[in-house]
Amino acid sequence: MSRLLVTGAGGMLGRDLQAVLRTRRDLSVTATTRAELDVTDAAAVRAAVDGHDVVINAAAWTDVDGAETQEAAATAVNGDAVAHLADACAATGARMIQVSTDYVFRGDATEPYPEDAVPSPLNAYGRGKLVGELAVRRLLPDAGYVVRTAWLYGEHGPNFVATMLRLAGERDTLDVVDDQRGQPTWSYALAEQLVALADAAVAGRADPGTYHGTASGETTWYGLARAVFSLRGLDPDRIRPTSSEHYRRPAPRPAYSVLAHERWAKAGLRPMADWRSALAESPARP
């Protein structure tokens, strides 16, 4: 791999991808922000992809609740634009890594979803992301990679961990839902995993298809909030458990978003570390 394009470079994951790639002297990296590349513009996408060996698409509509009332706009970014990128990659012979979501699943499972589980999204955001997944599979059967992630937090953008740390200084107690299970995933660790997958793909070690890019282990939002407080030396008992019924949102959330990680071993790569150890390395630390 010598020429890599990162889209959505201004977002939380995109900025972490740039940080990871800065240490690579063997790569020529192009990083485009939303202002620099409108991924919904097919002609602009074709021009941007030309000359690159690998594309990592971190551009996304991330407003889950907003997608409920603006589904067409969300799908234009999370679905149709992905098809533009995949089509451009197919035309030039580039490989593509598409970042997707646990929200393609309904969340009614009782054990981790394998990579080949049948998607059944329960909200507009998940439906749009699934459109993107299907486009990659259809247009790049031999060079397309879908990496589903979940519960992302990091240094460069709004996220649950940052919100908990902010509210810790504003409120005595916080009520946090304890009936949604998932895998808190540090965006920098995901960026490292995506770059490792790109390397393995170019080397012919990683088969195209779907991978699950989430931290190992599982917890609830309540469990994550307590862990964040403990890391900062705050009293975790200030966090009180509550149910999703008390925090109704426009978009329904999956109750169970735990993903399995079997395919990494086939590519010669380790799954991502346990969520607690990643949290301890992340900006949540003191």
C-alpha cells in the first residue's frame, strides 16, 4: 500500500486516523474533510479516489436522532455516497474500507452478533448505514471491507465519555441507562485497527467482507459511566442506574449491541483490546 485516501478526516475517527498514519513513512496519505470533498457528489468522489490504492471512508451522518426526521439526507451520506465511493474504487482497482455500525442489528440477541448475522435495523440511521454496506458488497465483492463499530468515544468530538466528564462538574448525581449493552470503543484504537486491516488487505492476508471493530468485553452505559468516574478519581456512586423508558429518544436504540470478532484471526490480526484497558489509555484518564 502506497497511496491512501481518508474521507471524513475532520471528524473524531478521521482525526485519529490521521494521527495513526502520521508515523507511516511508507505511505502517501490524502485526508479530506467534509468541506474539501462532498461524498454525495459522484463526480467529485471519482476525482478524489483516482490515484489511490486504498480508501478508508470515515465520512458519515452521525446524528442518529436527526436521521429519524431526515432519513433521505442521512441515507444520502451513509448509503448513496458509499456507493459513489465503491463505484469509484471498482473503476480504479482500489480497495475500500467502509466504517459501519452495530445499529444495523435490531438488538434483540442474547449473545454476540457474528459477522454474518442477518441485519435488521430498527431506526433510520441503521437503515442508511445498511444501504452503504450493501453497496460495498455489491460493487466491491473482491476488494470491499465493512468494519462495524459501536459506542465510539475519543478526543476529537462529542461523545458519551466527554459528556459524562462535563456533567461531573455540573451535577451531584447522574442517571444513566443500565438496560442497553454494548462495547465502548476508543476511536484511536479503531483507527489503528483500520490501518492494520488496510495493510493486511493489500498484503493479501485479509479476505474482503465484514469485520467487527469494537472493543472486547461488554458493559452498559451505566457501567461505562461508573468506570469513567473511577478513572478520574470521582465517586462512581454518583452514577445512578435507570431504564431507557426514562430517556425516550426519537430513534430507538438496540438493547443489545455486542459484536463478535471471529474474522480478525483469519486475517492474522488480533481483535481490539478490552474496553476497560482501552478506556484507561484514552482521554478519559486523568
